[in-house]
Amino acid sequence: MESEIFSTKQFQEESGNIQSRVIDSGESGAPEGISPFPSGFLIAQNAESLGESFSELQAKETVTGSNGHSPLTVLNIPSQFVPTNRFQVLQKWEGEIIGISADECRAVVRNMTSPEAPEEEVTFSIEEISESDRVLAMPGAVFYWSVGYEDSLQGQRTRKSTIRFRRLPTWTKKELNKARQEAQSLRDLLVRK
Amino acid sequence: MGPPEMTGSNIVLVGSFNPSIFQPAWFKANNLLRPQECDAAKIELIHPEISSFSTEWLKIAVFLNRFAVETADAHHFEPLRDLVLGIFGLLEHTPVSKMGLNRQMHFSMPSLEKWHGFGHMLAPKEPWKGIMEEPGLLSMTMQDPRKEPPGYVRVKIESSKKIKPGIYIEVNNHYEFEGDNVLQKLMIILKNSWSETINFSDKIAEHLLGQEY
């Protein structure tokens, strides 16, 4: 039913950007700063912006809660995430390390920009890897390699190549013990006595 | 139509969370982010009911009923997914019911005429004639229900506030489950479908902007 789709409750529980509620929830009256155009779109000064999932509205709604003990506005969360630079991807690969020496890494890479392209083997200097990721560079490690333009807020465009390794959570003792037990069970099953 | 001038993506989970956990030190201790990133993280607020901090490429905001992480850097779409998989691999018993895999894009339009034309194509003004003097499209949301996995795709289109003249397109891939192991089901979708949803968002934009107007 349409009325359910647009109810306030429904919007509170949705997984999209919060700001969409401000615009879509049928609040009466136009936002301030609207300049109507005779056709096409209206210019809405208070309409969307990138990163509005962190709007002040959310903070207010959450902290006031249903028990009503908190004051109406207690926290001022910045309304949007403002990145310092903008990265325009030209080409992106996902790679897996297949060999590593003191100076070089060998990897198989898959083109994520053109998934139909065949896998390729590449060799690159270990210097290309950020120091904080070098500890992760070992056979089997997965990384993302992007080439593109970085535009600074000052308008400077720089061609950039970045490598970032996939990070997986540290194994807990419990998980290690469980894995050991499973390995032992398999071993018992497979090894003839 | 070329690639978006600006883009971003976010992953939102609706459920029950303990915001206090989500601090840079926790991410560092669990190898979820680079140690240097955690040390340099800009903390906006750490509170029992809200946690919010950002690094150079991502922002995390966790409320009692909502977890959201986002990046405005297309280079980091996959690390964003891995981060969420890592977090909820550790917090595997978190009660979660819904997930949104969202994408935002700002496209530059070649001219004001094209910009108006696109608005006209989406929302013809004829039905409004006689009742409004200068009707103009402010925002449009189209929803397409999905049976499997349960949820919907919602596309919102507006005039871009960042680019003039420009179009803003936001795609919300919404998933929701009831019953047991919801988090596990959602994480499988995230793991297997993230790249697909990013590509699907591109296709939606390409399809709409590629029309005649």
C-alpha cells in the first residue's frame, strides 16, 4: 500500500540515505532557497549532497529516542563527509600475490573495469606497496590496484596509481583452535594408519 | 554520457548496535584498517549512543539502530566492502534485519537545455498545466521490488547540488530478512553482490541518461 511505503516509520527503518527522508517524506512546504525553473528541474538548495547518510537529522532522531528523556538537540554531527581529494578511476584490477622476493612481487591480476579481459601476470616493485601494507604482502594475499586521476580541492589533477591490500580480521585463539581441530579431523580421516 | 563527475557509495545496516565498540583503536587492534589510518582518524564523536569518525577515504557512523560506512572514493569501493565483512565477521552475533548497498553519482549535463529536457522526460509537465504555473521536478524516486533476495531497488533522481547543470542519481539496493542468521545472509549478499550492485547502478544511470531528451 502506498501509504505504508511513505509512512514516517518506514523511512526510519530504511537502509538508504537519510536525507532522502527529508525530501521524500512529504514535508509540507518547499525548502528554503528554491529557485523554480519553468521546466525540467527545480534547483533545490537544500536537496541532496554526497554523503548525507550522516545527516544531523539522524543524530537528533537517534539520541532523542522513544523514551523522550534526552533533549531535542544534543549533538551536532557534521552533515556530510567531505573528502579532501576526488579520485577518478581509469582502470582497476583485483590481484593475488603468487610470489614475492626481497624487491619484487609477482601477481595475477583481474581487470575489474573490463571483467571479460583475461587474467594477466604482472611483476611490480615492492616499493609500490605502502609501508603499512607490506606486512600483508605474501602469497595468496589479495589487493586492489587502481590507476586514475586525483583532483585536489585546489584543482590540481595528478595521475595516480595505488595499491591497497585486503585486510582480514585477526584470527582469535578460539578460531585457531577450531581450525586446528578441523584439520586434525581431516587428517585422521585421510591418513591411513 | 561519460563517467560521473563525483561518485560515492555506502553500506548501511539496520539493527541493534553498540556504538562504543566502533573506535579507531578497535579497528587497529583487529587489523581492519591500516594502523596509520587509525592513528590519524578524525574522531567526531565517541559516545555510548553514537560513534562517528573518518579517515582519508571513509567515514563510519554508528547509532544504536544503524551502522553506516561510506566512501567518496571509487578506488575504495572494494576495501569498503571488505571492511564491513571484516567488522561483522568479528561481531557475528549482531542482530541485523536490513541492509542497503547504496551508490551516489553526480553527472554533468552538457547544457541547460539537456538538463531541462532530462527533467521533462522523467516528469512531463502537461498534467500540471492549469494547476501550477511553473512546475519543475525537484526529486523523483522509483522503486522496483525484488523477490529474491527480498527487498527492492530504489532510484532517486534530482538536480545535482554539486554540479551545474548536473544530475544526481542515487541507487539504494535494499535487502531485508526475517528469522535466523540474518546477518550471515546479508554478509553473503554483500560479499557476492557488491561489485554487481555497483555495476548495476552504473547501468541504471547509463540507461536513463542515454535516453532521448
